[in-house]
Amino acid sequence: MWQTIPKGAAPRRLFAAALLLLFLLPSTGTAPARAYHEYRVLLLNSYSLALTWTADITRGVEQGLAVLDHPVRLHVEFMDTKNIYSPEYLDLLVAQYRLKYRDIRFDVIIASDDNAARFALAHRATLFGGAPVVFCGVNDENILEGKRPEGVTGIYEAVDIAGTMETILALQPDVGTIHLISDETTTGRINRAATEDILPLFEGQARFSWIEDTSLPELEAILATLPRDHACLFISYNRDRRGRWYTYDEAIEHISRASTAPVYGFWDFLLSRGNGLGIVGGVLASGQHQGELAAAMAGRIMAGERAETLAPVSQQANRPMFDYAAMKRHGLDPDRIPPDATLVNVPQSVFRRYALEISAVTVIMVVMLVSIVLLLATVRARRRAEAELARLNHTLEELVDERTAQLTERSRELEQANAELTKLDELKTAVLNTVSHDLRTPLTSVLGFCKLIGRDFNKHFMPLVEGVDGPGDGIRARAERIRDNLTVIEKEGERLTRLVNDFLDLSRIESGSAPWRDERLDPARLIEEAAPVLKGYFMDSRVVFEVDVAGPLPEVVADPDRLLQVLANLVGNGAKFSRRGTVRLSASATDSGWLRVAVSDTGIGIPPEELVRVFETFYQVRGDTVNEPVLRGSGMGLAICRRVVEHYGGTITAQSTPGKGSVFIFTLPPAP
């Protein structure tokens, strides 16, 4: 990304930048002015914009360049090396920047933090045409390896570790142990080494314990058990032991929320936004100030000074800062902070906090007083108006009372009608349940006796008529007709039993009395176990049944019998309405993690005008809407499927092309 920094800026930015330039300008005077030229500057950030430190440096560079007296076009890159930092990744960045900037000549390269500084120094000649380099936010003071290359200068971050240690001991003079939190990133290793150099200065004043190489949940568990008289010092925590990456804001919020002991740090962006979920404080560095100093150095180089004549400096603007909300949260006394310290998130006085409201109330009171004076002057006219208004109000009240009485009566009639409809619905459900239950017993008896008669008829009577043929309607022909009739009775009885069962299931689901034996289940295993049963629909059929389970499926919470019922109804429909071709049951996971199951067939299809009603109770596709005869069904299978799927928060839809086939798709949410 790039942006043009215009000439001039707001007065406050001009004043701040002027102070910076006065701080850095040498006593011998400035270089001669150059002719008009739009300068090119590349800001190479080690990390992503999600890190507050990087965002502050970027803002500081932008503001510093904005006050220069010549136009500057700023290009900004974010290397994101907190998240990934490997030779292969760096090679990709080299290739990307070579392609992106091969036709651009930069006047200055500003590199923020250690990784970007090392990258810029290593590839300065090959990628950036040997442009001068100004680094900032760098912790490793040995980054130049002794001898400073020509055209290189910058600002070291120089966090005040000793000063922060002193503030911890000042706020907690009886502190037991100071726990040092660090990770294995570049910044973490550098700051740890610098901290270990400082610790001998405080030997005997406190015990020190390093907390490192942990995942965030492990770190939170450790911090939750610390005694309240201990303290924590945030060194660095952007990548945990498992390789997961966190912004500073995310890390410090998790750490401060979990820790029972106060947490301190080195940077001002670790302070909370007023909720106390940040560091207590310390002697803090500012990323914006680093960026402003780097921009001022770049301005001097663009004005004609050579980078090697500008000695690298350490930021000396660290200042003690503390969070009042965080201190109160841990029971620390704000009176113990240094006299020159800045205290943020201090509750405002009532007047300052509600200054706008108080001003508004004052204005309102003045207006009201003026209004009262005017009202007193017109009191007689107001009285006449009030009398007229009272008369009109009385008339309006009578009209309102009359209309209210009418609405009340209408509401009573509607409530009575609703109660009667509710009773009728309950009576309908009760009658359907009773009739369905009463039908089951005789149906079972009919089927049972039909099967017994058929078995005895085939076993005892048919052998007697073997070889007995007479003219016309002989005994054997009659016997075979009786056997065929018994088969028809058995099939129709089984169909009627299924109809009654579907009727009962639908009635129980609609009335809310259906049992739901929910459990956490694996859909792939359920489909695997159901496949042999579902293949039974295709015995003696020219239709091929296929099962396709794509990849791992999300677990769902459901009644396995109900899901099997849905699969059986959908696959059975496909088998019923397909004469040839394929019926396929497929299952997969959606992009959002839901279970998706589809049953497609190559059957007669459903006309478009019928699709919107196929899931209605007792609805069947009419015979006059398709070219082939429609097989008989109960009209309840798809209705049951819809109610089961919707009971679990899922969706079910149908798609069809007449003459080519249909697809029924249902989705279910994953188990929590």
C-alpha cells in the first residue's frame, strides 16, 4: 500500500514535528534546499497492522512525514513475521518486493523492529538500490554487528527494564516473586536477554521466575493461581508453545484477566481502554514517538544530510505511566506512583463527566424561565384555551371509551373463537391418535392371520392340486388365484400399517408428545449401518443405489432412529419414483461446518409448481401433472422428514426437473 503525505498538516502536528526536528537538527545548520521533487519512502514493518505497536509506529511515521516542506509518497509494507518467520517465507518476500518495486527508486527505507531492519540491511543493495536505511523500534543494539554500514542510521527502542522494576518495588515493596512472561519470538528472545542482564541489580529485593514455552490456556492456568502479593512482568507474548499467534491486545487482555497478581510492562499500548484489563503500568515506551523520530531522521536525509553522519540514538522519551482502573482492580495505592508519573483512566468528577449534560440543563432552565414569563403575560388567553381544550378532551374521551368497548367486545369474540379452534384441534389430535391406535390391533391380526393362511395354504393345499388341471377355471387355477389374492391382502395390509405408523408419528410430533432420544452421533457411521437396510428398496429393481460420504462429517446431536426414518423416507421415495438409473445418498460438510445430506434420483421428477407443497401433510403429486402414473403413498413421509429436520434446527429443500429426477437436501447444525 502507499499514500501521498500532503504538504502541511494540522497545527498540533506541526508543533510536535517542529520539536522533533529541533531535537535532531545539528548545531551547524541545515543543508541547502533541494529543487522540487516528490520523494519516495518505503516503511517496512516487521509485523502486521493488527499489532498496536506497529500501528502506532506507522501513525508516527505518517505524521512525521506530513510536516516536511516537500511532498513525500509513502509506501507501507507489513511483513507479518510474528505470524510466520522462516527462510522460505523471507525468500517469498524478496521475490515479491523485487517484482513490486523493480521500477521504483526509494530515497529512504524506514524499517521498524528487528526483523524488518535485518531484512532491509541484508537486501538493501539487491532490492532497494542501496537506498539509505533508517531503522526504529529495534531492541538488539548489536544489529549492526559492530561496524555501521554506510547509509544506515536509526533509533533503538531501549525499553526501560530497570525503571519498570523499580516501579514494581515501589508499588509492591513486599512483593514475593516477580514472574517474567516471555515467548520465543525475535522480540521475546532479545528482551529476555536484556532483562537477564538487569536482574542482578535487584538481587535480594525480590525473587524472579520465568514463565515461558506455554500455550495460552496453560499460561492462564498458572496466572490464576498466583498469590496476590506476587507480580508479573510482560516481556513478550505473541506466539505460544503451539504456534498460535496473538496480537498484543489479545495477549494482554487474556493475561490480565486471568492473573490474580498485578501485571506490568514496557509499552504504553498495553494499558487498558478503561476496563482495567491491561498492565498496571511501568516506565513505558511509545511506538508513535519511535515513528516520529524515524520520520524526522528520514527528512534530514532527504534534505541532503548523509545517513552515516547521523549517529543512531536510543529513545529517551520513556515515561512512567499507570492505569488507575488496573491499580484499583489489584488493590494498589495510586499515591505510591512517582510524582512525575502519568495516571490514566482516572474517574472524572461529576461536573467534568457530565459537563455537557449540566450545560444543557442550564440552557433548558433559562429557556424555561423565559417561557414562564411569557406564559404569565398570556395567562388569560391560556385559560380560555384550556377550557376549550377540556371540552374537546371530554368529547374525545367519550369517543375513546366507546371505541375501546367495541374493541374489547371484538377481542372477547376472537379469544372465544381461538379457544374453540384450540379445542377442535385437540379433539382432532385425540381422535386421530385413538383411531390410529385402534386400527393397529385389527391390522396386526389381519396381517398375522393372512400370513398363517398363506403359509398353511402353500404347505397343505397347493401340493394336493399339483398336476390337477381341468378345463377352463380348474382347481389349480383357483388355488393360484387364492394364493395371489392372499399376497395382495398381505401387501395392502403392510401398506396400511405403514400408513397408520406414519399417521401416529406425525400426530405425536405435531402434538409435542413424540419421544426424542437424542445422543451425540457420527453421521458417517449411521449411514454405513443404514446402507444394507436401504438397499432393500432396490431388490428386483433396475435402479442402482449408491452411497457417497465425502471426507469427515461433523458430529450432530439427534435421535438416530429419527434420522434413519428421514433417510428411509427420502431413499424410499427415490426408489418408488425411479424406473431405472441411480438413486444416490451423499453426505458432506458445508463451509460453515454443518452436516449436508442429499438424496438424488433419476425418476419422473416433480413439476415446478408442485415443489412448494411436497412437504405438506397428506400432499401427493397429482397424477395429471406428470407423464407417468404416480405410485400410491401416504402423503406423510416428506412431512415427517421436514418436522424431524426442523426439530433439530436444520433445513430441508427439494429440487427437481420433470423427466430427469429430483434431489432432496437437508442440513443439520454440528454438535456443540
